[in-house]
Amino acid sequence: MPVSLPIEFALHRFLYADPTPGALQVFLDHPGLLVEKKGAVPPEQEVEEGGQWINADPIPGCIVCNIGEMWEVWSNGLYKSTLHRVVHRGSNYRILIMAYDMCVTASREQIRHLETAIQNLTSLSSIPFFFEPNFDARIEPLPTARRMQEEDRALRKLRGPEKTYEPVVYGDFLLRKVGSNFDTGKGRYDAE
């Protein structure tokens, strides 16, 4: 079922995660790109590399960029979405501000609002900003990515076994992805 929403919109979510071990599971980011500013807290993100979990330690003055599943499709597998998990190492509640922007732009007012919120929070550990395609965007491998792989044997070797990246409408993909988060697998809570 196609999603009917305005072409451009932004969503900010303020989440509070309790310190329960294992509260946040292993996942892939679904948007095209996640840009995240890390706070001055112990590393909370771990990535899977060769069957081992390693810390993604924050580097002062730097940001983390995670490749999402849509970027993997656009690049025809040249860039891989990173399997990762968030490990809350503190004993306090973790505050997380999630900013989603469907049109890959943010107004100065939106940015000022986020900056003000950030300055007023003391237990903030990170601020992820998701750059997402529009809901009706058709996501498919870019011709340039395919051409690069066909022309360069080293890139074909880097990519590994051949995988077919089928076109997908982002809103339909997102509904399926988010829908599997709930117990029923239908994207809604069991309220009855």
C-alpha cells in the first residue's frame, strides 16, 4: 500500500532508554545515511566485523556516518549497511534525539531548535540525524555504480558474491521494516 504524505517533512523523536542490559537489539539502519554526533560518554555503538563485536569509539571533533540499507541499494552493494548495536554502559536513563528528514534538507529553524534542545540536556549521549528518501521515491541501483562494477574487476572482487538489488519504493520498504518491530508483525500494537 503506497504511503500518502507531504513531499517534504521532518520528524524529531525524543527517546529515553532505560539502563536494562540488552534493551536495544542488533539492527541495520534503513535510511540512506545516518549522521551522528557522539557525546562525551563511554562508547555505546558496537559494530560487527568478522563475527566479532568491536567498539565504535567516538573521536573528538568527528561524526559517525552509518550507511543505511537504501544506500546499499543505490551503490549496488559497493557500500554496505553496517550491522550494529547500541550498548548502554551507564546506570542512568539514556536520552536520544532522533531527527528524520525526508527531503534531505533542514531549515535553520529546525537546526536551531535541535541545538537549543541539545544544550539543555545533560545526559545526552548522541544525536542521530537520518537522511531519508521521500516515501514515494523509487530506490534502485544507480547506473554509475553498476558501470563501475562492470568495468573494474577489483570492485567486483570487493563486492563479493553477486547479489541482485531489486528496485523498491521507500515508503513500502519502511512500512514492512517498521511493521516487523511489533509483536504482530503488522506494524501496530495489539490494542484489542
